[in-house]
Amino acid sequence: MVFPDGWVVKAKSGALFANPKDDGSFFLSLAPLESALNEPDAAVKEAKKLVEDGFKNVKYDEVEKVNGRGVNLLNLRAKGEDEDGTALISSVLISAPEAETFLLMQIISSEQGFKQHSEAGYSVLRSIRPHSSGKLQTFRFPDKDNPAFAMKLPANWTIEKDETGCYIVSLDKQFTCSVIAIDMEHIGDAMESISKKAGARYESIVWNENGEPKVKMDDDTGNTLISSEGVAKGGGMDHKVGVYQFAKKGAEKFFILSVWAPMAEAEANGEAVLKMLTSIELK
């Protein structure tokens, strides 16, 4: 998850606490519940007990299901009272594919604090995504017994394979990339053509900080890597775009891997993508 600049974030007794600096009228906490993922009703009951332990005269809204970035969210809104007056309370039950129990994020605020900080608080909630496990899967093309191309990626990422290569989606479904196998006779113009198609998705794009693509040759293996990376603008945000051409001397085909994602998602998945790129083998 990502917290706004200027927030104070502390960990204590297995829980995480955060609030805007110099304003304790709005804060959030994150901690694991005891309820297992197959016990959503028990998780709601557990969350309500925590609310009622801290507030009186609690009134609830209906539980709201929300789709997150690779996580599922149940939002239980409530109003309660304590010694400081009326409190607005959001109890958000978070479940992720590889988790064992629910996580509970509580957002608690005065009415005035909610007006000032609710957008920042809910931006933290929207930023939550599951972390890719350390387990890897290996993709081989065109088949595992006689591959011309192989790479490793997180085991919980999905791969859709076809006769030309594959399409890959990260666990949070925000980072995507594709691999295309191309006949060696087209190696002269394929990189430029695919880079133009990638850039056409956006309002504007700057490739390689206005420089040239990087070329890396390995005389021992006969492998050549050409890398072209860009920062694109579209939909009011920055995006990361990359096109990577892998070729081996004497091979019948070469491969182009294209990646694209909003900048925040590219950074969140950066470690996994780097491992994927450095794992690539040409047979």
C-alpha cells in the first residue's frame, strides 16, 4: 500500500497505524483478523465487535462489496459515539489470494476530519494490492520439450499462450506484457514498428529520454538485446512502456517483449519484472 506524503506511519503490536501529520482526528489502522477467508460472516461479526468495543450507539450501513486491485474488499460503514463526539467509521475487510485470514483496515474520523482527509485516506485503500509470492513459474515457447525461448515469472501471474507467443498479466491485473515470436527475416524493422504501436496507445510518449535504444551484445552466447523504454502520458497520469528485442545468432526467430502499465503499478511490480527480464533464455 502507499501512504500520502506527510503522513505518520507506525507499527505496533502486529498492527499498522497512520494519520495525517499533526492531525489525529483522522486515522487508519491495519491488522489481521482471526477469521479465515472462507468465513466472511464471521469476519464481519469480528469487525463489528471491534467497533462496538470502542464506540457506543453504533449504527451500521449495509456491507458494500468493492473490487480492489487483485484484492477483494468488504466495506462496513458505521457511525458511533465516544468521549470526543460523533465518529465516522469504515471497517474494510481485505482478502487476497494467498492470505490465510482477512485483514481489517479501520478508518476512523471526526466529521470535520473526514471532510479534510477522506480522499487521502481512501487513496491508501485504493493503493492496496497483493504482493507476488517468491514462487516462480517457467514459460517456454513454443513448447516445454523443445523451447526456443524461456523465461521465469511469478507463479501467481497469469499467462495466455497462442501460436505467436503469450500475454501476461500480474496478480493485481494492472501490469501487462506480451511476448511475440517473429521470423528472423523481419528483424530489421520489427522493433521500430512495435514501439510505434505501443506509443500510439497514449497521448504522448518520450522514448529513452530522447536518446537511442540500448544495445547489449554477448559474444559468448550470440545473444543480442535491444531495449527501448518510454514514459507516456494518458488519462491524466504517467505510464511506463518498454519494448525489448531478444535475438540469437543463427536462430530462426527472435522475440519482442512489450510491457506497459501506469507508473505506480510499474513501480509496484518492478522487482518481479526485473527478475523476468533477467531470466530470459534463448535456445
